Amino acid sequence: MAKKNYLVTVNNKTCKACGVCVAFCPVSVFSTDDDDRAVVVATERCTGCGQCELLCPDFCVEVTHIEETVNG
């Protein structure tokens, strides 16, 4: 069975640098920039658990399942 892939994005215009997504991500997808706002550094690690989306107080984080295509 193939690994599921996810796209993780952060809206830095509305992110208030609370650090919740960084603290609760079980696989360290996030880090922070010079202004302490969340940035995605390893989207390939994402397991799709959705904790970042659920816990972000400003709805800045979005996790999207990337559909796999089969060629042939």
C-alpha cells in the first residue's frame, strides 16, 4: 500500500505566531520564521492527523490530501 501524501500550508498573513501547530505536530512538519510565525519545513513527513488544523485558533493551517494518480 502506498504512503498517503499531504500538502500543508500556513497563511502567514493571519498567523499570529502562537506556536500551537509547532508544539502539537507529532512529526515536526513546522518550524518558525524570524517573526515566530509558523512555516512548513517538511510537508513530506505529514501523516494527515489534522491536529494543526483543529488546534489553530485562527484557522491558518490547511492540510490537503494529495490524490495519487496511477499511470498506465
